[in-house]
Amino acid sequence: MTVTHRKIIHIDMDAFYASVEQLDFPELRNKPVAVGGSEERGVISAASYEARKFGVRSAMSGKLAIKKCPELIFVKPRFDRYKEISGQIRKIFLEYTDLVEPLSLDEAFLDVTHNKKNLKSATLIAEEIRQKIVEVTGLTASAGISINKFLAKIASDYNKPNGQKTINPDEIIPFLDSLEIKRFFGVGKKTCEKMYHLGIFTGADLRMKSVEFLEEHFGNSGLHFYQLARGISNSPVVSNRLPKSIGAERTFRKNFTSIIPLKEKLNDVCEEVSIRLQKRNLSGKTITLKMKYSDFSLQTKSLTLPYYISSYDLLLDTALELLQQTRLRTSVRLIGIQVSNLNINEKKAEYIQLRFRF
């Protein structure tokens, strides 16, 4: 079966975290709501559509968000609640297919080429799923339907909120030709700026470039962009995607200019990372310390060990070693630890932990 025969749906919940808060707390409905962040510090995790009208977006600082929307209401995230509803939504997906690839708590790809209900129309399946989500959770979702994940992802964003779009095979090239290059899934800010500089503003502009030209300017990604302009993407829906890394981070209420309080914060971060690793029966060799400064610049420092670790003690030892080797640029507002180079393909007997903490 070729990729053109696939029927892929991308389901994306509408302003998920903020919508859950508005669902559970009626007094927040029809008001601008931001989950996470604060007027003083922190970063927005999600914004309601009422807040988005003022330009409030996820990943925006709380300080900037309140400038854009003085009436903005900040609420603390409740991840246990979001996970609970996400589980309900996943059960709905599994009524139709076992080929479900979650991207996060609020979005997933579904391959319904061969579905449990033997329905021929992926468009009708998406409509059914969205209706069931409303009935079960009280929340709305948007959907994109096409022959691959790339196109389905773009389509799901086209008629938000509470809408869907299908891109049929004969519509792919006209649709992509008219699409702004910044809306291509996988084209980030820096890549977009580079494409603008090269005179690439739409999918049509990208399709006019030869693969040699794109490889010259974008290296190994050149062929990828060449194929995207033609709607070619062979990535399958993977139901059990393995993580490449496990991590955690903390944003502080006030900035720190000394290593001493940062050492204390690392205790909590390393404990959380250790719990996450052990829950998934994973260990890793590469430990990365991440710090974000008051000017939002990032600094990272990594160490690759000759053995796998997952225990709190060994993570903390390594994290502290990295911190001692780091020269602070200015005051620190966030610290994080990430464990990568995981033992996904290794046998359990090969895990080695040679050091002990006294």
C-alpha cells in the first residue's frame, strides 16, 4: 500500500488547558484566561480564544501578556485534570483505530485507512470523533484529514476552532501552492526567515526551487522541503513512539545570581526526572543542564557518561558537577535537567551504575 492510499486524521483540541479551566469554572467562560505564567513571572502554557484576540499566546511571558490584555485572568495549571480528560479522548480514538500517535495531551494523529468500524470516509470519521469528544468531555476539537501526517496537521489548523478541513489528493498541489511558507508544518522561525531571504514566500515558490538549490541552502533538509512542496511525506502513524529524552525544569519566583540556591533547586528537578525515568523503565547516558537567564538567553552544558543512570543520587551528582563547571552570565530565572541517549535499544542487564552517594 502506498502513502497516497492512507487516510490520516489529525485531531487538535481547541485551547485545551484554558478550555478545561473554563469548563470546570463557569465564572471563567467568555473571559480572557491564561494558564500558567503570572503578572510577575513565568510563561503562558495556554490561552483562551478570548485572550488570543488580544495577541496573548502560549510561550509568551506573563509580563508581556498582561500588557497586551490588562483584564487577563491567570490560573494555575492542573495537569492531573488535563491528563484525565486526555485519557477520555484517547478512548474515543481507540474506538476507531489502534493506530493512534499522541503528540501531546491535546493532539494526536490517527490512521483510519483500515478502521474498526469499516467506514470508508475519513471525513465522516473525523466528524463523529469530534461530536463524541463534545458529548463525553464538553470540549471542542478541530481536525485535519488528508493522505499523510504533514497535510493533516496543516489542515487541522485551517478552520479552528471547532472545525475541520479535508485535503483530497487532487487538491494537494493547489492548496500547498497558495499556502504561506510560515504555515508549513516543520518550518520554524529561523528557517522561514531564510526562505524569505531566498524569495520563498509560498508553497508555489518552494515548489519552483530545484532539489539541488534547496540542498545547497538547507543541507540535509533540502530534499525534505522539496518533497513537502509536493505533499510527499512517508512518515507513518506510530502508536508507541519512544521518547528521545526525559527532562524537567523549574522557573523561579525571583532570579538567582549565585550557584548556592541553584544547587538546592536541582534537588527537586533531579528527583522529578528520576521518577519519570523509572516509571518508563528508562535510563540515559547524556545529562544536560539547561539555564535560562533574566534576558531569556539560554545556556546548556552536557556530559555523556560511560554507563546508563536513572537514580536520583547519580543524576544529582552529575547535575551538580555540570553546574560547578558553569560560569553564570547574569541572573538565572530557570533551571532544567534533560536525560538523553536513552537505553531504549539496550538490554536491562547492561545498565551500570558504578558510583554511590554517601
